[in-house]
Amino acid sequence: MIARVRRLLRQRSVARFAVLLVVLGLFGLALLLAPRPDVARLPGLADRLGALAPVAAIGGGALLMVALVPRTAVTVVWGAIFGPLLGAGYMLAAALLAAAAGFAVGRLLGREFVAERVRGRLARLDRWFTRQSVLGVISVRLIPIGGFGLVSYGYGTTGARLAPFLLGSMLASAPSAFGYAAVGAAVVSPDEVNWLAVAPAGLGLVAALALGARWWRAERTLPAEESTRSPL
């Protein structure tokens, strides 16, 4: 058994994929052991950061999501620190960076392994990701199948294209970003929150659902259209 594992690890694709799994496992362990933030100290943090606040918010948020910290939790905390609108804006920028970083790591460490070994239904699923549009990415992001960072790593191991993935990730993140940031702001300053800041969340949710429904209809009609085409 040990000898077989050693032979497998001599293959570059297997070794890289093993590194990816180890990294994700370490992130998960750190997430369980890391201390939780003190809510009472959050409101004054933005003032202490000063001019570095945007850089710290975007960079720190991206690092946290790459480390598999749930985007929802980070958005709530950022809303408590920076307010509903700035908190949501910073989180959307951080989500873009985190999605790009997770995708790049997944592509570097996992794509070769997946491409060499997927067969049957998994191969068809991989081809589906390869031709996936922005609407498809939005639909996958809206399904609670995994955290933001984990889905980004997973997408990198498929044949998905980077541009539709990033745009779809941003559009899918927008509805909840404003809502959760407003919740975080309300936790520390319930009398100062303008709940009109949540309005973009409702509009974004409606738009995301409409886009998801359109994509679903397009995906269902595509096989029928292909079957009716006459052979050359």
C-alpha cells in the first residue's frame, strides 16, 4: 500500500493534487482553531487603520476567503467595521481577488490530475464547466454546495474559463454582500443603520434569480436543438 502511494506521488499531477488537498485540509483545521473576533472592538478598527483601511479590507478579506473562511461571516464583520455600503463594496472587491486566487491555485495544482482521470459522467460534467457561461457560474454560486473559497478552488480544477467565472462570481456575490454587511452594521450600531442600504440586495437577488432561470431554460433547450440539426 505504501509503495503504491509512493509510486503515485512520483507522478507530477498526483503530487500537485495531493498538495492541493493538504493545503485545503490545513485551511480547514486553522478555521476550526482560530479565535473568533471580539464584536465590541470592531467599530473602532476602521479609524485605527486610517488611510490603509481600503487596502486592509480588500486584501484581508481576500486572504480570509482564500483560507476558506465563509464569505458570509467575513461580510458581516466587514459591515460591522466599515458600515453597510463600504463594507459591501470592500467585500465585492475582495471576493473578486479571492475568486481569481482560488481559481489559479486550483488550475495549477489540480487541473492536470482531473483532466487525466475523469471519465464517463464526470467527463461530461467537466465539458459542461468548459463551455459554461456567466449565467452558469451564477447558478452554481447560488447553490449552497460549498463555501466561496472551496468553489473557487474546485472551478480551477475544471476546464472552466477564467473571465466568465470571475464575472459570474461577482454578480452572484452582490445580492448577499449588501444584506449581510447591513446586518453586521446593525449588530454594532442598530440605531445608525440606513436599511435602504439593503435595497441593492433585493434588486440583485431578483436579477440573479432571473438570470438563473434564463440560463436553466437555455441549458434545457440546447440538447433539443442539437438533436434536431441534420447531419452534414
